[in-house]
Amino acid sequence: MTRLWHPFTNMATVAGREFVVDRAEGVWVWTEDGQRLLDATGSLWYVNVGHGRVEIADAVREQLVKLDSYNIFNDYANRPALELADRLAGLAPVADGHVFLTPGGGDGIETAAKLARRFWAVEGAPERNHLIGRASAFHGAGGFGTTIGGIEANLQDIGPLVGGVSRVAYDSLDDLRAEIERLGSERVAAVFVEPVVGAGGVLPPPAGYIEGVAALCAETGVLFVLDEVICAFGRLGHWFAAERFGVEPDMIVFAKGVTSGYQPLGGVIAAGRLAAPFWTGDGDYFRTGQTYSGHPACCAAALVNLDIIEREGLLARSRELEGVLADALAPLTELDEVSEVRAGLGLMAAVELAPEAIGAGITVPAVFEATRAEGVITRPLGTSLGISPPLTITAEEIGLIPAAIGVAIEAVAKAGSRAG
Ligand SMILES: Cc1ncc(COP(=O)(O)O)c(C=O)c1O
């Protein structure tokens, strides 16, 4: 009997048959019963520097021994939180960035949504409160994030969602422009954009889309919020994906790769002009935050993680490997069961199964399971398998991914034809 209720999971399919991961090193993980697997997803898109980095563990231990935790409400601060805020503001292409720390990405999205509305309210335009998201997007499990997100299944049966939110196609600037015009730009607070849609299936933006959103926001005054929870810290080959597209968002939401998952941490980097009403003159309250905002052990982990990314040149390495990953996966499209491989923008990819294959029982869960039995962990994402390995992976190890998926598809197809 198990008591652990897993996130985003049908427990009837899992209870009593959990896949218990016991230890990890580099790009490899081991289960409790000794199976070694290639972690081709970096857990949930976050183990950017790879597993088993003792120097991050040491930094966390040292910090916990010195100061286990202390909140940063009111005038309290701790040195790692102050240093991390400085460091992130210096790295991010956000004008005069001010950093709000949260325990994770979803809380970062809630914070960004509130700040977008609150900013316009203190600017004297409280009616400017509409938020726009995109179909297929994922922005976390909070109230705002769930509503702004566009994965249909996540929106079902949870009653009325947050008001004043709408969604547009993920790949059409015209659709976004039409929605802003329909509402009137003076009513739209912000638009939320994942640089590459992650959980929705690794959907890269059409050429010019991100730049186009930035231009449209500049033209209409709508705030441009880039959700870089997956795409920052090297996933797209830069500290922030915004650099890849040459854009300067009003806010960047981050999490995951900021600590490579060694500690839970996220946040928002907000442009100085959004912070100004709260920071200057008489100032004002921004009434949000979490108990563990700015937790010193999480910030200490982030600082060492950023050191590792810098010291080992992992941004450049990611840029080199994205083509290697795309080339390695491309031959899978020769299989009848694979309709598409989406890869080449960042060290992330998706292998899409053909509808006919899925109809014939070669389903994503079945192929995922069979790939894992072959020793490679991918991630089921709707009709595709997602891939987002640590940035430390080698070209040789990348080669194991399509090999395992190919064998898995064949095995599932054979098992199906035997059963049939
Ligand atoms: C793009 C994006 N935004 C937000 C989130 C939510 O982050 P968290 O799970 O840390 O709350 C995720 C999580 O996968 C994500 O992929």
C-alpha cells in the first residue's frame, strides 16, 4: 500500500508499482533495484548541470549549518538571497531588473500575474487587468497559472477559473494582435509566453514570433512576460532565452535550472519601471510572497549552480549539442510510427507518434515504458515523448536516446501484433 499521491498522475495506474529512483550521477540514475538509466529528461527539465554535484550539496550543507533559514519579509535578508538577486539582475536582459524570489516556477507565475495587474492599478489604470496566454502553454498549477495555461485537460472540472484571462493560438502573431484589438490594448495588462512551449509538447515558436510579440507589446503597451521556467540557464544555449531572440521582456519568470533542482527555487525578474512605484517615493506594498521566498539554502545552491554553468561553459555546450540531438533523432522519422521530430531549438526535443500508430495501440505510455525498459528515461507529453537531457550529456550518450526509442517502438508494435 502506498500513501504518496503523485502530481499530475492517475494513481490507479501507479499505486503499488512506483518506479523508485534511488541515486544519480551525471546523466545517469539508478533505481532501488539496481537498474541504471540515462536521464534524458533531466528529471522534469531541470537538472542542467547533471546529477551528483557534491559542491552544490556542500554549499547547501554549509549554509544550513550557518543559517538554516530566515524569512526575507519586511527588512530581513540573508547574504545568499542578496547575492543571487544581484547576480540574476546582472545576467537577465531585463532593463534594471529587480528580483522577486519564490519557492518555484508556479509561484513565480502567480507573482508575475499579480504584479502585472497591480502595476497598472498603481499607475492609475486598474481596468488594464486582462491577461493573455496561449493554447498548449503550461504555466504551473496555481490559480493564475492554471487559467493562463492552455493544456485543455488541466482546465477541466475545477470550476470557475480566474476571470479576465483569455488564450490565443501559440503560433500566430495575428491571433494575438486580433485579441489585443478585440479587448482594446488599454484593457490588457500582460501576455504570457513560453519561448519554446515545454509540457505542451516542445513546440518551438515560428520564426520571428517571439520578436514579434516583443514588438507588439512595445507598440500597445501590453507587458511582455516570458515564462523561462524551462528555457533559461542554458536550455536554449543562453542564460536566458530572451537573449537568443534579442528581446527585452518586462518580466522573466524562472525556476528549475536556476538550481538544477538541487533545491526548490524560482522567481520573477521585473523591469525597473514595474518595480518603481513600489520602491521609490512613498513606495507601496506588493502583498504577495511565500514563507520560503529567498530561502538561504536554496539561494546558496543557485549560486554554486550558476558558477558551474559558467566555469564549464555549459551555455556554449548546449548550443553545440542542440544540433547533435536534432541530427541523432532525425532518423526516427523514417519509422512509420513517428510522424515528426521537433528539435533544433535548444537542448530539448519531442518525438511525435503518428496518429495511425497510436490508433493501432502504439501509444505514448506504451512506448515511454518500453523506452525506459531499454534504459532511457523520456517524458510522455500528450502524443509525443519529450527529451531535455542535462547540458553535460555527451554526443555518444545522446545516441542512446533514438536507439532506445527505436527498439521500444518495435517492441510495442510486435507485442501488439502478437496480442492482435
Ligand atoms: C513553463 C513552465 N512554467 C511554470 C512551471 C511551474 O513551475 P513549478 O512546477 O516549479 O511550480 C513549469 C513547470 O514545469 C513550466 O514548465
